[in-house]
Amino acid sequence: MNKAKRKNILIDLSDLKHPNCGFGQIAINYSKRFANLPIEGLHFFYLLPNCYPKIHSKNVTSVLVRNRKIRKWFPFTLPKVDIWHSVNQYNKLYRQRPKFIFTIHDLNFLFEQEGQKRQEFLQRIQQKIDKATIITTISHYVADEIKKYTNLNGKEIRVIYNGVERIDQQEGKQPKFATGRPFFFTIGEIRTKKNFHLLVDVMKFLPEYDLYICGKDSFQYADEIRTQIKEKAVGNVFVTGMIEQTEKIWLYRNCQAFLFPSRGEGFGLPVIEAMQFGKAVFISNYTCLPEISNGFAFIWEKLEPEAMAKSIRKNLPLFYEQKEKIDQMKEHAYSFSYEKHIKAYIDLYHELLSAE
């Protein structure tokens, strides 16, 4: 197709500067997959952080932004596009007026913030909804939350599940902190919403196992967990901080079970990653986790440490006897493919463009 007739899609990939967080991983996958697909009639502009090398592809043009505020004060420095795709709720608004896809991953700030700050976050979300052509989100749970706390003004909200990279066949590396004992694993930013502190008391009832709590630990909550471990003299729980991708893969592959008592998820990516490895998964009965796990995880109905430990001890051996169910669980995890995810967005781009 003649280049002049192609439609331009701008995708905000500014989260590439945070490769170890969830949004960063999404941005990495987007940057690779749109660049490598021969998509008739579409040309992509990637909005990249200045620290990131330009991405070269026949159907991609890279745009480096030295300062995110430049988009507010100097919109003429950005290309003219037909669709602007804000891939998460924290991306800045685009000052031109193309068709605007606004993706919301969660409204966790409603439970993490209070008072005026909570209201300010909600107002920012509402401003973007007001400007959006269509809103997309990553689970039906989040869609229901958006309908409850914002005014869609009749605009469509569409659920497009996250893509999850296949990591179960990648090489892993044993972390130095691994003791050699049987262990459980959990991962995520160590914030209050994750409920990781409950696992410290759970592990008192499971002394023959270790637990590794991994993830960004620059929050007061992580210090509180370390203090809890010390004061209660729980010697089989380790808060490790950030880990490498290869270490994460090793931990998934070798753990006895994945434990996830979180109360604040939009999708629950680690749950699907653990299922790729055929591992027993234990989750809270909150947010999107029952939806995403689709009956393949053990649900803690009540987050009481002794009951949680009893559930693990009872269900763990039974799980690994069910080979057929494990295979079904893996297939469920594989169904969250990036191929399906990207196709859904390409179809949406064409749909919006054909409505012109």
C-alpha cells in the first residue's frame, strides 16, 4: 500500500524505562510485536523514553521524548496521527485530537489513597475517559469497577485480557538466596495491597518449607514485613527484593506452590505465569483473581493464616496427582497469548479507522 495512504497509530511506550515492572514488560512486548508484524495499511509511532534506543522497523518510527512534560507544552513536536493509544492509565494525554484508546489496568488507587489525593487520581482518570473514543481494560472485574466509580457517558468499555509472555521454556538461574529446602514463591511490588504479611504467619504452620517474597521492596510495607519476621522469629521467610528474569523463571519452575493473597489486582499476571509451569496456585477471593484463574487455583475464602496453611497442606499433594487438570491449567495459561492480545488491538484500530 502507498505509504501516504497508511494510517498512523501512536503507542505510548514510555514505560520501557521501567523494564522490571508490569507496565514495563507490557511495553517491551508491544515494542517487539507491533514492529515485527506486517500490518497492511498501518504505520506505528512508538513514543519512547530518551534513555531507550530507537527501534528500527519498516512499519515503526521511533519518537524520543526527553521530558514527558514536552507533550503538554510542545505538542507540535509530536507526529500527527490517526489513533493515539494510551496503554495504561498513567500515560500523559496527547494534545492533538486523534481517536483515543484509553486502557485502564486497575483502579487500585481507590483503596491505596485517601481524601483529596484519592479524588485527584479519580479526576485524572475521568478527564481521560471524557476525551477517549473507547476505553479498554484487562478484566471484567476492572470493567465493573470503572462503571461503578466513573462516568462513561455512554462510551464503550471493552475487555481485552492482557497478553502473558511464554516463559516456561526459557532458561532459569538459581538465585543465591535459595537455601536448597522445599519452598513456596510469591512476587510483586511489596505494597500493602499484596497482603504478603499474612504469609509470615502462614509459614509458622509450615516449618518444613521456605517462602521467598520477591519484588520491589522500597516501600514502608516491606520494612514492616521484615520487622514482623524478626520479632516473630520466623526463620523460613525471606524478603529478597528485586530479582532477575532468569531467577524468577527458576523460582517458578522449582517452587512447590505459588502463593498470592493480594487484595489489589487488575489482572494478576504472576498467577498465569505460575500456571504456565504447572504449579499449584493459592489465591485470595478478591478482585479479578478468581476470574483470571478460571477454577484452576485454590481460593482462600478467608485470609486467616492457620486456615490458609491448612488449605496448602491439604490441597498441595492432591493437586500434583491430577495430571489431566494440570495440563488443562497450562492450556488455560497459554490462552493469554500476546498473539491474541495484539490481534484484538489491531482489529480495534481497523474498526475505529473504518468508522471515519
